[in-house]
Amino acid sequence: MQKKNLFFAFLLMGSLALSACAKKDSNFAARYAKNRMGATVVDGVKTQQAAEQAAAQGVEADIVGVKRYWTPEGQPGPRVVMATILINNTEFPVTSHHSGTEVVNGSVTVNGYNISYEAMCGDSSCNPYYASMKVYSNGRLVIQEGVRIFFEKNNQAQTDLYQWLPAGQELPFMGSDVQDTRGMVGYLNQYGANSGSGIIQ
């Protein structure tokens, strides 16, 4: 698959500050059932582990919104998608341009953290859209987040999903194909095929 660069733009916005310490809590299902944009968690145990490890390093990170811009009917694109990313108290947009289902990637430094972002459209209409964000501090991975977003939902299986993974359990964006669970895209797809399979509601 061809890789293209992402165009990063910055927009400072107010946001909640990271609490000093992540509260250990047996009721993690309620706490991590959804991320800030309302996507459903795939594996709440791993997500809690990732969040607590990141918080111990002073990091809060999330993909808090994704918007697909309209492309006129009959025009090939490119499709433009803007994701809004939160790093501690800073929100900023990441805009990606998609022609077909190629993977696009890029990186940027925000408040001393290096952010690596990869994304792809699942089909020609960019429905679903997949993204993976990795946050690094001093060259070391702190946390990874993957998301799958459906802009148009035609059935119950088309669920928006998210997953946080801690350092040491991170995944490449793609495995051998979109069903290969060794990559973030396949990992998200395996749970989307069967409603509730491994998903903490």
C-alpha cells in the first residue's frame, strides 16, 4: 500500500487537565466503556492498564472527534477526514487526504510529546475510517489508541470502536490485510464482526 504524508494543523483549545493519578477502580467497565467521542471499548482491561500506565507518566491522550468532509457524487476524491486529538490539555486537528484505501501517516511534536498518526479509509466512500495514534515521550512509547468509525451506520455490526494499548502491547497499523489481528485494523475488525464479542458495553 502506498503511504502519504499527513498534514497537521494545530488549534489550541481548553480541555480538562489530567488528574495527577489514575484512580484504581474495579468499576472500569463504566469508566472506559466509551472514549470521549463515544466509541465503544474493545477490551476494557487492556484499556484501563494503558490509561493507568500513561497517567503515571503524566499523559492523557485520546482521539476525541472524527469528521469526514463531503465529496461530490462521481468525483474520486481525495476524501478529506479531520480527527481531533487530545494530548493533556491541548486539542488539535489532524487532517488526512485519502484516495482509495491507501494508508497515510505522519508525525508531529505537541508539548514535548511525539505523536505518530496513521489512517486509512475502509472503502471508496471512507466508511469505515481507521486510525492509530501512538504517543511517545523521550523516544519511548507511552500509549497507543486505535479507532474504527462508521460515518453511516447501516446495521448493528457497524459499531464505532476504540482501544488503548500500553507500551509493550502496541500493534502495527496493518497486518497482512484488514482481517489480520496482528495489526490494529484487524484487531478492531475482529470484534466488530460479532456484536458484543469481547466488547465491554
